[in-house]
Amino acid sequence: MVLLGVYLTYLVLRPFLAALTWAVMFAILFHGMQAALTRRMSPARAAGLTTAVVGIAIVAPAIFLLFTLVREAPEALNHLKQSSQHLPGQVQHTWEAIRARSPVPMPEDPMDAVKSVAHRALTFLAPHAGAVVTDSLATLGTLAAMLFALFFMLRDGESLSRRLRDRLPFPEDQSEHLMNATRDLVNASFGASLIVAGAQGLIGGIAFWLLGLGAPVFWGVVMAFCSLLPIGASIVWLPAGIGLLLSGAVTRGVLMLVVGLFGISGVDNVLRPALLSGKTSISGFVIFFGLLGGAAAFGLIGLVIGPIILVVTSQLLDYLRRPGLEDDSTIPDHPPVSSEAA
């Protein structure tokens, strides 16, 4: 009956697993803020204020990026109109330079490659056009469900934590250690995400400045914000590199793409495992594959819960040892003398 109840509960909550997981993560991350506000107001008001802060922290970067695109669009269109007269010649010149350095044969007319890529893109995107709208609505629904669950997890966090600790099939000290280790790793994962975002924005801003692109500080901040979102920082540096290639600056464009691929986006694969490996006894090797495997299995949230799953599983395997099992070094060399022999 217990197994049946657990299975049915999973079926009921399966559509909301992502939202509930994010809610748990943010509840752990903002527990300190909730506790500080509870000392000044009721738990319900503190939970509402903390939930509002989390919602603003999630929505504000998206609104900022949208506002930036709207503000920068007229300038981009004017630049496109000014360069449109010389664009065919620049494209042909760039294409010839690429053909000269390419190790594989390429067509003489760049429009043939453009038409081929456009045809393949349309073939791929046509069946997924409706899915884009559906995914956008699903994202909004997930955000609403996450904020709704977060409010109750913040308001009733102490009682929920106590119930979970009491239901874990371990001694009290082991349950407390497991929950503390999970909480510390969640905080470390979010802290690592902020540090990685800052590093990506810094590298991107320096690259824009060295390559002579406009507003390097501004675009560095935009890349830092984008790295915290599913779209990633590539939404900024990839169009910049392609734009340089199309404008005839082949060397600068290639440098921008190389720095973006191995510097801006590649720093995540190096810096995040290094930061997380110092917060747990698990090696950086395991953390690295926890990040990659978690992202492949669960998407963006896998960057947080992937290493946590490996660390918690390692702790659970340690707890499977019998409570009375002692180390061999504690066993006496000679058996104790019985009372009758004494």
C-alpha cells in the first residue's frame, strides 16, 4: 500500500516536479532572509515578501534584456541600413577569405550556402513552431507554480523540515547531517552560479573592449545576466562574432567566436567544478560529470541538483553500514576472558 501510494503521488506531482524542485532550492537559499523577516513580522507576511523578492529577481533580468533589445533595435537598424549598400561586396570578400582558409571545398557563391542553411533551418523549425509557444506558456505556468509552492515552503519551512527529518530512516544525527550537507551544497551551487556569471560577463566585456566593439561594460553585464538564464551568454557573443564576419573583419570575428566558445562559455566547465569541489568531500571529477549529466538529464536545474544527487547518494551509501559495525582497528587482538574462566 505504501509503494502504491508513493507511485500515485508521483503521478499526481509529476507535472510539477520542476516547479517544486526550484521552490525547494529557493526556500533553502532564502531561508536566512525569511528568518530575519519573521523576527519583525508574521511568518505569512515574511513569506509573501520573500516570495515577491524571488519573483522580482527572476523576472527583472528578463524585463531588462527585453528593454535593452527594444532600445538597441533602432540603432542596429540604422547601422544595417548604412551598411546595406556595401554588404554584398563585403560578404563576397569575407566568403572568399573563408574559402581560401577552409580545408574542405566550399561553393563559390555564398548564397548557395545561405540558401542551404536557411532551407535546413526552416525544415527543422516548421514542425516545432507550435512547440515554442507551448513551451513559453509552460514556462510561465512553472514559474507561477514555483512561486506558489515557495510561499508555503517559506512559511512552513521549520515544520516541513522537522517532518522530513523525522521520516528519514536514519538515526537523528545522521538525518541532521544529511540535511545540513544538502543545504550547504545548495547554497554553494547558487553561489558558484553567481561567480561563474560574473566571470563570463568580465571575460565578455574585456573581449568586446579588445576587439573594438561598442559599450563593452554594458554588454558584459548583459552576458552576466544571460548566463543565469537558460539562453546563456552565447545570445550576445555569437551574433557579435557573426556580425564581425559579415562586415569583413574576419580575424576579429574568428577571435570573438573562439573567445566566446572557449573563454566565455568554457569557463563554466572549469570554474564551477573547482568551486563546488571545495564544498564537499567529493572530488572535482565527480562534480564535473554531475554538472554535465545533471544538465543533460534535468535541463538548467540539473546544474544545481546534479552534484547534489551524487553527494547525497554517497552519503546514503555510507549510512547503509550497520550501526553497530566497528572498524577492524577497534577489535582486540585477544578475546575477552569469560567470567567462568576468571
